[in-house]
Amino acid sequence: MRYASITKRLEGLGSGKWAVHRAGRRRMAEGHDVIELTIGEPDIAPDPGLLQACSDALFAGRIRYSDGRGEPALLDALAAKYTARTGRNFTRGNFMCFPGTQTALSVVMQGLVEAGDEVLVGDPYYATYEGVIRATGAAVVPVPLRPEAGFHLDAQDLAAAVTPRSRVVLLNSPHNPTGAVLSAAQIAAIGAVARAHDLWIVCDEVYELLIHHGTFASPLDNPDLAARSIAVSSISKSNAAPGLRSGWAAAPAEAIDTLLPVAETMLFGNQPFIADATAHALTSPAGISGRMTASYRARADAAIEILSAGPGLRPLRPEAGMFLFLDIRGTGVDDARFATGLMEAEDVSVMPGTAFGAGGAGFVRLSLTVPDARLAEACRRILRHAGRCTPARTATPASAGRA
């Protein structure tokens, strides 16, 4: 039978990125004591008020069809949030609501690019970005995020990657997998490149409320960039509610009006009872994000202290989020082999850096969303595994250049 070309473009870009994670789950099912550090699923319980709002709405009959833009109460809550954040007036017309950030990003990309276009993305990048872009027929143009620069996107590197086919700069700040946070000045410099070449700026901001060090900044908050900026986000990370699948896009009203029919071919907003819970989360913050930030920052510090003693290991302190990016290049083993060997030898599952693009080569990503004692044990197991890898590197010095 014949299939559309999209199926070829997306081969290997779906759940295959999480092969190590799935293998770890299989080992768990077989009875192994696997410490799972692959996915960013918050281990702190969500606000009981959010759950109560969801339950109350469900039993109040809020299960009918939604508006394509989203439920009025949620749109109003979003307008209040972004008005307060930016100091400019946002209205219902500046938003569309979706079942999660992934859906929002998919609709936005479908509405902005197509075959023959290019999307500029800092590399490494979140594992689903390549698929979201390639689904439209557009090409991914990786822009190097340099470890020596803390994985912050440099405007000069961005400008060097621009071609006449460039249409969009896709940012992720705070960044997954590295935890880097772009400053307002860095965003302004990136924006200058976007203005010079008439590019859209799309920014994934799901870790906005999980800043460890520094200050959050957004292109949407910059008045000079707002007309070409679209922000996508959700309550998945900030409110410890990934399974509710509730996200949104924030943009100029003209962009929302133009993109709305694209969204409506797939769905009509998110579920009303979940929208009510999301509105509650936005209007009645319970401090969940602050507690998560404190926990993940402390866990990152503890993990760094342990891992820094490891042969060939260099943990990088995250500026935000719930992950730690670990430089393993000193072990002489590539990241895919390191992750696979770690799971087989020590029952710890981590994400190989190349799951996040070529720029992640030589790194692995550790989730900080397990209890402190389990994270410390996982780090000790990683040390043991690194110790086994490093002698092979020492015996064959030439291998050090192959990371």
C-alpha cells in the first residue's frame, strides 16, 4: 500500500528517540532495579486546588465541545498573565489553546513554513523539534550551541546560518536539554537578525517558571520583536501536570486569526474541564513551581558534587528546568554506547545527547525528577560505569578525539 511522503520524512523521528527509555521500562518489567532518569515527569504532586477545579468542572458537566480558540475563562487568565508579564495589553484574541505545547508547536509550524522553507534551530534541541519541522516539508537548519558558551545561542552563529529560504527561528528558553536561559540582551541580538531577514521567532517557554539562576526573558516581551514572535507553553512542567495536556500559543492577534483554521482542522481547543483547571492554575498559583525549582536546583547541586569526581565526567550546572547535561567526552565512549552500557551494567537509564541532535554528541541528559536518595545512587552507578569506560580510553589515546 502507498503512504503519504510525510511518513518517510518522519521515519525515526517519533518515539524512536526514546529507545533507551523504552528499554529501561522493559528491564523494570523484568524485575531490574532501574533508576529512570530519561524523562522530565515532575515527581512533586500538583496543587490539590488544581485537581479539585478539574474535578468540579467535570462533575458540573464541562465536557461539551470547546471553542476553537479555547474556553473564555482560560483565555482571560492567559490575557491577564501576559499583560502582567509584558506590561502591554493582551486580550483573548492573542491566544489559542491546545492539548499541550507539542500540539501548539505543530500547528504554529504548519502555519508558518512549508516545503522549500528552512527553520533555524539551536543544536542540541528538544527531541521532537526535528519531526515537528520536517512534518511541514520544511528543512531543519541546525545552529551550533557551543558548550564553551554555556549552550547559549549566539546571534553571529545564527546570522551565518541564514539563507534566502530561512523563515523561522525556533528558540527554546529555558532550554531542554541543557538548561540554558537566554538573557534579554541575547534575545535582542537574535531579534536583530530576525528583523534583518524578516524571520518569525517561535519560542518554546514551558520552563519559564523553573529558573535556577538568572532571569527569564522572552522575545514576545520585547516590544521591538513582539510583532514577529509566537510563544508556546503549557502547565505540564510549571504545575506538575503533564498528563492534563493543556497548552497554548500566545501571539499577535493577526497571527492567531491566521493560524486558527489550521488548528481547527485537527481540534477545537482543549477539553473544557481541563481548561477550567488550567485557568485555576494561572489565576491561583499555589507555589508548586517554586518548590520544584528549589528541589531541582538542590538535586543538580548534589549530583554535580558526586559526578565531578568521576573519571572523564563533567556535569554542567543547569540555569533552569529539571535536567542536568553531563559531558562524557572524557570517557572516550560515544553517548549512545555510554547510555546503553550504563543501563545494561548499572540499571540507570539516561538520554543520549544525540537524541537531541548532533550538537548533543558526547553528552547524556539526566532527569532530576527522582527522589534525592535515588538520584545520588544513580550518580554513584554512573561513576562506576565511567570508571570502566575510562581505562579503555587511556589504553588507546587516539580514541579521545572520536567523542
